[in-house]
Amino acid sequence: MNAKPFITAALISSMLLTSAAFAAGGSRNSDGGGRSTETANSEDLTNIEISDLQFMREEEKLARDVYLTMDQYWGDRTQVFAQIALSEESHTSTVDYLLNKFDVEDPVVNDTIGVFTNPELQALYDELVAKGKNSFIDGLFVGGLIEEKDMRDILAAINQTDERAIILAYSNLLDGSKSHLKGFVSVIEAQGLTYEAQVLDPEEVELILHDESQIEE
């Protein structure tokens, strides 16, 4: 029997974890009372949770910045880059809210397009823009790659936290990435091409693309 796809299993796990967190009123409190949202700060989080939040803040910014840049090149061919960039602006603001909520240092010290604190994301931005500006199709596939990578990273982050506010926020980001991937694939297929998975397993991508319950943003 084939193992259940990673995305499906992780989503089910995160949903159950979120429900349990709500039922308990929080987590990581030995007396069962849960973490107070009124006194939340970075001391309530593990180093991994803090690192994930900071990475996610810039990763969502990367998506926004790449799409804004791609729109400068290909905006006369499609509105998909501009539309999804708006959603990514909302996503990076969501993570910024979490940083403020838990008093975690914001890595975005310069919100200029294409500027990142994380060297890995800086290099990735440069690489993806260089590839995406080569052709309209390359730009669309760059969009697909970003959304697949986002989903992989979000799921990993969900599995490393039991803080309900973070889980809910990450779950919303995950839904957004699924919708964005479908948006890019729709435009790719309109060019007479077939989209193939770039980061996730092909079976996982197929499940996402054929999930009729996913509401487009």
C-alpha cells in the first residue's frame, strides 16, 4: 500500500493539532491552562519556532518581490503576477503580526524589493529573477516553484510548533499557496503546456491541482 502523501498527512495532523489546541485553550502549560495570548512573547517560543517565523517572514516577502518583478516583465501578458503579489503582501504582513505578537525580531529591516537579510533567500531571489525574466513561460514556472517550496516549508514549520496562533496562520498561508499554484498552472496550461512538479512529489501536486474545494484568492 502506498504511503499517504506528505501534504495530505501533514494537513490532517495540523488540523487535529489545531483542534486540540483550541479545546485545551492553548499549549505548553503544565497546569493545562494553555499559553496566555495577553502575555505572549518570544520566551514562549522555542528557538526553532522563532527561526521558522523569521524565515517565513522573508520567504513570503521573496514571493511578493519576485512576482512584482515578474509583473514588470510580463504584466502585459497576464495579471497573475500582480494579483498574487497582492496576496503575498498580505501573507508577509500576517507573519509580521506574529513577530509582533511574540516580540520576535523582524528580519525585514529593509522592505525594498529584492533585499533580504537571509543570505539563502537573497541568493534564491537573484536566481529566480534571472531565470524568470528569460521568458514568459520561465516566469510562470518560477511562480510554480516558489509556491511548491512555500508549501514544503510551511508544512515543516507547522510540524515544529504547537502554538495555536502560529498553526492557524501557517494553515492560512498554506491554503494561499495552494490557490496560487493553481493560478500559475492555469495560465501555463492556457499556453498549451503541461505543468510538472518541481519541488513536491508529483502525486502531491496532482492532489492540490484537482482539489475542487480550494477557493481561489
